[in-house]
Amino acid sequence: MLGTTLGHYRILEKLGAGGMGEVYRARDEKLNRDVALKVLPERLARDADRMARFEREAQLLASLNHTNIAAIYGIEDSGPVRAIVMEYVPGPTLAERIEAAPLPVEEALAAAKQIVDALEEAHDKGVVHRDLKPANVKVTADGKVKVLDFGLAKALDDEPVSTAAANSPTLSLAATRAGVILGTAGYMAPEQARGDRADRRADIWAFGVVLWEMLTGRKLFDGVTVSDILAAVLRAEVDLTVLPPATPPHVRAILRRCLEREKRKRLQAIGEARLLLEEPAIHLPQPTPHTTPPARLLWIAAAVLLLALASLAFVHFREARPQPQAARFLAAAPEKARFQLAPAVSPDGRRIAISVVLPNGQRQIAIRPVDSLDTQLVPGTEGGVLPFWSPDSRHLGFLARPGGSQQGRLKRVEIGGGPAVTLCDMEEFSRATWGRDGVIVFGQRRLMAVPEAGGTPSALPAPEGETRMQPHFLPDGRHYLFLAGPAQAAVLSVGARDSAEAARRRLAGAPFPIAEQVTSSFFANFSAAGTRVLAYLGGAGGGNELRWCDREGKTAPAGPPQGYGDVRFSPDGKRVALSIGDSSGGMTGRDIWLLEWGRNVRTKFTFDPGIETSPVWSPDGSRIAFASGREGGLNLYVKAASGSGREELLLKTEDSKFPADWSLDGRYLVYTAASRKTRQDIWMLPGPGVPGDRKPQVYLQTEFDESHARISPDGKYLAYNSNESGRAEVYVRPFPDATAGKWQVSSGGGGQPQWSRDGRELYYLGANRRLMAAPVKTAAAFEVATPTPLFETSIPGNIAPTATHSTRYGVAPDGRFLVVSSSEGTDQPMTIVLNWAPRGR
């Protein structure tokens, strides 16, 4: 029915199915709002008598008007199709929340109070739910509870009610889905299980079952068959000792009274539960006054009490639920494929999605069910990377990146089957996150939001000029984690969808280790669902490769796999300055190394435990300038290329800075500075030893991002990267006066420019990471010819000026290129850990 219309309702997506029909999200074209359509089964829609009874009952249900009850708007009759039009409530069901982990006591009680309010309103109107269960309770992003399907079990049932348990409303209407039968039977009151007529006290029983499940995280009555479950409902002991220790006494009292099998002993009105929740001190029984007994009786009482406590302790410790043990196992990629990056555990903890590289080099999303040995490719996700899940775990989002380009499209696909749907175009290589209110957020420079059904993205509020990237929604659905600042010096922050400022949050408790040797990169290579399931990529041997390439693309190894970043040849071409981090190319714990490539001798140049990156040689090769995070932000330092002596601080400001180039006459050290107001700009700092004012000067400052400045060998021009056209391109301006002209070199995307050593060519990376060569003339005036492709690379990262300040290739004196090449995927399996967090964490 997707894409069709019922009356003036356009069906957008399927939300679920059960014995009472299929549920769809639809658009009310008249009132411009989303609604939920419950399309009734054909056997009911064709029964005129039952539909007449249902319509009479539905009039009463529609009278319920309460903030915690999902409203019924009406009935849609479109030929043979009958549907109930209901309020659409975004967010997960309570069942999905519980499946991920038990609710904290405070959160469970907040939800319980709202369920009680909804039941009290309905009972006062003469409406009994009869099918209350976690799957019929929604929790919105702001924590509001909405109870669904009030009275529909009775409204759609045959009359009169049968006395046979097998024909009770809940069972007969769910006869086509065993999972629903099992789940529903577990919430029946004993009188329902026996086939008796249900009244408001059946809802009170079900409320107790739901509250118990919220607190414990497991079903109160469970079994293999319906008979097993009904038998447990009628006879199994309700063990309150498994409740969390923090459960207050008045909550235990509520559960005890709600779960009385004899309905006359049960709470007689749900309002009694409300009173206990609101004012437990008033409504809990108080101890009666008594006179002091004789000492002999005190000793007898004490002995009896000690004996009783000993017996209870024996029973308790004998039957106490054991601590869940962590289980760790490995999952292999599909045959002849390799895992690439960024696993994503579904919110319900049942599946893990991850991008893989196939033998033909094609990328695709694969899914590994936690309880299965097979990792299967997802149809429709060809070219897909960076998967992410919908809050209900039924849809998978991903970035479709054809040909390995940095740009692509944001897509979604239903796990149960169906074509992939394009949501919007993405200009940058970015991870995305799916909120409970139906909004997807993504971004690599500024964060954008797009509806889960697709549309035009809109920018989230943020301080002017601040770079925000890699968002991840927090459980409340409003706040999200993100990285603020340049990639090499990003700070983990918390933002809110409706606020430009970062929220004030702090970590609670001490950190504790979970796993070692987790592969790190710009994207997190781990994911978790609650405290139950953790997945990560790990193991040694990963990282980037250093390779020699000629103009035809023939390659030869130049170094072992490591986290190579920058590649900068010395002026004489005999040495190379490299920034090297962890084995996967991550940007933390980086140092600068010097490689004498003729002798293959490598020497460590910096030793600080923080970040040292972006090395730049002085014109005579005697010194190296670099960025260091040793004092908080990234500042500019210089050190003798021999490695002797101490580092000298050149420039320290609040903004993060990265050296880019050193002018031929030594007068200027060119660098990029990132600021909130003007994003990334190109500046000039008088070189060390240059007399006069040492104050930095702006070379190029616009409303866009500029980076990767490279001065031509004759010192007359400067090539740089900018996104002023809406995507990364390479431009050239005169140096040191940027206002005297401008030429665009690349078209269709370009980044990381480098001059040939004779100045006759300008190299850059195209949008598909192909190395391009543009013939240039700089003698009289600047001239550039049409660029030609040289060879494809697997250089990691993004050509956008915001992605990295590294230039991951260099030009040797003999014309060869020294290139950082990404190892496409890893041969290491994925590690899955169950019950990864100790209880109480």
C-alpha cells in the first residue's frame, strides 16, 4: 500500500502489523499532518454487523482526550478498505526501550505515572483497554508517554465474549502472529486467561506486569507456548526479590496489590496507584503504637527474627539471579570480503550493520544477526558506507558513495525488504544519526537535519563559523554528541536540536576499560546497544600504506602499514617529513618522523604524547615548523631539522593553526587558522629571524573555508583549497597579494594541491581521489591548461578543506609520487561482546 492513498490520506511507510490489522504512517493531505492508519483485516471489514458495533464503540473511544492517550480521529472507508485514523506518535515503543535495557527506577516511575493517568482518564469514561502491554505504549523524544489502542480489543471482538480462553479477544485477534500471541498472553489478567469478562481491574493487573517489566528488563510471565504462558499467569509465583535494590517500598507495595490474582483483592481503582506514586508516605500503612514488652519476650522475638532472616537469606542467595557473564566472540566478513569501518549495533541489540569491501572493490552494507553465524549483504545498499539505524531497528540508513567519491546520497532501506529510498544529497563524507522524532542529522562542517521520509536538509543552530561534525543522538532524542573544531583538534561536545549553544553536561562516574586494540579512525569503529551488545573492529596490522607511484600508477611499497598523515619532501628531496599516528590513521597521539628514503632510515623528530602534525620545511631545509597540541589548542612551533635543541613556540592563539608552506625567501610562514567567525582562513606569519613586526597578517579571509596553501617554486603564486562554490575546488592567487587575481584550476571537485618541483604542473586530488595534473605557466602571467588524470589513488580522507590539513602525497626529485594509500578494509574479524558492562555500571 506504500505510495497509495485512502481518501485524503497518502500512505508513507508501514509501521507494523498484528491481529488487529496493519499500521501505516500516512499524510493527511487536508490538515497537513502525519497520522497512523490501522487498516483492519479483510475478515473484519467485510462483516457488516461487527463493523456497525465497532463504529458505535469507536465513538466512545474517540471521546478520550488526554495528553497520555493517542487520540482516535475517525474511521476511513475507502471501498473494501476500512481503517482507523489515529494520532501518529513518533518514537520507540516501551517494549523496544525495555529490550535494550531495564529502565532506571526514576525513568520507570515517570513512565508509570503517565500510564496511570491515561488509564484513570479512560476508566472514568467507561473505557477499559484490555490489551495494555509495552508494545502499546510509545515514548516520545521528550519522555512523554502515549498509550495506544485503547479499547480496540473489545471494539473489534465478537459479542458476546466467549468463555473459552482460546477465543478471548487478545488471542483470537492475533492468531496470525505467534510473537504477538506470546507477548499479549503474558499481560492478561488471570480472569482473562480463564475466559471471564474483563473490567478495569484487568488493566490494573496489566499495569503491574508492565511496571515489573520496566524495572527488571524481563517478562514476568513467559514460556514456549501460549499454554505455558497462560499457566504461568494463573499459577506462577510473582517474585518481587528480583526487583532492583533501589526500588522504593511504595513501588513494591503497588506491584503487590496490582498483581493479586483474586481481582477482589487487587487494587479496585487505578487512582489508588496514582495516590501511592504521588504521596507514598500518606497512603502506605503506618506502624501501630505498642507498649514495651517484657525483656524475655524481646529475646524470644529477636531469636525468631534472626532465624527468619537466616532462612530468608538462604533462600535469597540460593535463588538470586546470577551476574550476567560477558561473552565474547568473533564474526567474519562474508566470503572473500573485508570489513571496512564503522559497525552499527541496532537499538534493539539484535543486529549489527557494517560496510564491507567485496572482491571486486565494490562497497556494500552487510548485517550480522547477533544470534546467527552468517553475515548477509543487504540488497539495495551497493556503494554504501557508514550505516546507522532507525530508533525502532526496522530501517537502515547509509551513505551511498559511488566510486569512492566524497560526495554521495543519504539513503534508507527497510530491513524486511524493499528498495532503497534516497533522502537527500550529501556534499561531504559524513556519518548520520537517526532521532526518535523522525529526523536524521548529519554533517562534516555544519550539521544538517532532514526528515526520515526525505526532503531538503536544513542547518541546525550553531555559533557562527564553528565546525561541527560526527553527530550521535543521545537517548532523549533532543541532545546529541558531536565533535567541534578541526579534525586534528576536535572537542567532544553536547548540542541540542533547538539551540545553537553546547549543552552543559558532565560525565558521571569513573571510566572503566571495555576492550583493547580497538581500531580507531576519524569514524568510531565501535558501537553499542545499551549494556547488552558491543561490536568493534580491532587487531594489529591495520592502517595506511606508504607507496611509490609513477605517473602511470605503477606502485611499489615504501613503508609498513601505519597511521601515515602528512608527506612533505625536504627542499633537496633527500628526506621526507611524515606525521604518524596509531595503526589506523587516527589523529590522536601523532608524532613527526623523518625518512631518508634513499637509505630507508627513519628517525623520530617529535616526542610529545599529544598531537604533532603538518610539518613544513624551511627553504634551506635547516628547520621544520609544525603544529602541536601540547598546550591545549594547536599552536605553531619550529625545531632544527637535525633534531637537536628544543622546540621554539612561534605563535599561540585561541584558534587552532596548521603550517601550510614557507616562502622561498624565508619571509613568511603560511598557515591555516580555524575560527568560529570566519571558519578557516589563510594567514602569513613573519618567518623566524625575520626582523621587524612579528604580527600575523591575513592572506585570505572569506565566509568560506580555505586551506592547503602551497606556494609556487618561483614564489609568485599560491594554490589553495576552497569550498566557495559549494564544493571543494583548487584555486590559485598571486602571492603575497591575494587581491591581484584568482584562477580556478579544478572542476568537478579538487583538493590537496601540490606544485611540481619545476613549477610547470599543479597536481591535485579529484573528487574520485584520482591524481590530476594541470599544466601551468607562471613566467609572465599565470596560465593554466585543462587538467589531465594521471592515476587513481586510495588516499584516505576527504578533499574538502574542512576534512584534514594533511597533504597525503609528495613529489620526489625524480618525478615519482610518495602516496599514503588506504588499506581497503581489514582482514580482522569483528568482535562482538554480550553483557559488556558489569551490573551497576
